[in-house]
Amino acid sequence: MSSMEIAKSAGSNDPAIGLRAVASLRRLTEQLESLQVDRARDLGWSWAQIAGELSVSKQAVHQKHGGGHVITARKG
Amino acid sequence: MFERFTQEAKAILVEAQDLAIELGVGYISPGHILYGCAAGRESTAGEPLRAAGITAESIRRLLPRAENQPVEDVDTEVLRAIGIDFEGVRAVVEETFGSGSLKSAPDRRAAATKTRRPPFTPEAKQALELSLRVALELHDRRIRPGHILLGLFRLDNDFISIVVRQNGATIAGLSAAVLESVDAVSHR
């Protein structure tokens, strides 16, 4: 049974669907965060500014996005 | 603690630390330090190890890697089930970031929790203390890579023994080679 079928038959009142949706949403959120943070940096934003908009500490955002991780190929 | 370490000896600890970070484990063990010894190009630890067929790469392969939580792709169907239009999000994102940008965007949760400076395990600390003792016994005021290696050998650590034996060498034989090269360097 595909997740499509599960979603259709069980609906969002099924905890399994709800939980999986949360996991997917988290993943999506993380990806959006990486894109937005990298772009803000490219546009000259400071870590403090980025942290402010994300409502996290400057240290947290810098440690997470500040390097050391594999830089994804994104040219231009 | 590290004042007595030569630059080359410090470089070994940096290599060990970098490997621990790369493997995603939150500590520096004797195995990571052994890797650092093998990764160096100098004569007192790196050369004797390589001469015995013990390369940094062969050590790295034996060291555990943190189980990276399998990052699953976004399940668009379950998102739809809770009212989120993934395709809509993707379309908006790609307007700004380009085609395929969302799919290839990294998930940096692991980077967020990764410690920058993993601590030495008690055994690794003990190895470093033993390296100081070895240096003192050899009347050397500096701690050199060879002393670190001899400190590791004195630990009686299973991982170190396995690596050495796997390559057909012995701790005793290697120690002799290291002592010789340390002697050549420290009394130059």
C-alpha cells in the first residue's frame, strides 16, 4: 500500500500519518532553512541578523550553517 | 598540557580530532590518535607505521562511524494529508532558488549537534600521559610523534593491538623501530 493510499484511506486522524507528516515537515523545514540561510549570507546578512529572524542564538545558527559541512554545488 | 608537544605531535592530535568529527563520533579515542600518527609524514611515527604496512586509510576503515540517522525524503502524500501542498512550496522555492534546489538542499540537523571539539576518552588521555612518561624516560623534553605512538602501545588497547597484528606486525617490533627513529631525531 503506497503512502498515497494510506493517506487516503486513513486520513489525517491516523497517528501514523500525522507522525510521518511531522517528520516530513521537519525535513522540509530544515531544507528551507539551509536555502534561506545560505542565500542571506550570499546577500551579505550577518549571522546575528539571520539568527534574529530565525529566533535562535547566533552561536546556534553559525555552528549549524557556518561551515564544516559539505558545501552543496550551487554556482552562480 | 600540550606545551611539550612538538608541532608535529600537535598535528597528530588535530588529525585525530578531525577524523573523530568526520566520523561523527563525539570523542577522540586511541584509534583516532593512531590514525593521526599514521597520517603524519614525519619520521618517528608515520614512517615506522607505514613501513609496517599500517596506513591511515586502513585505520580509518576499522574505526566506527556514527550511525547517521537515515534522512528520508519528504513524503509529499502525508504532507497533503495534513493540508500542506508540497508542490506549491516547491514551486515557490524554485522561483527564487532555481529548479531542483529544494530537492538538493541539505538538511543540517547533524551539523547542529556535532561538537566542534570532541573530548579525549579516558584511555586517549591515558595514552597522552604515557607519551609524556616515555619522553621523560628517553630524556627528551619534547613530546614527539614517536612518543605518542609508544604511549599508545603501552596502553594495552584492543583496537591498537588488532590494527598492528592485522598487518602482520608486532607491538614489540614496531616499538623498537620507533625508538630507533625517535633516538635519531632527539639526539640530532
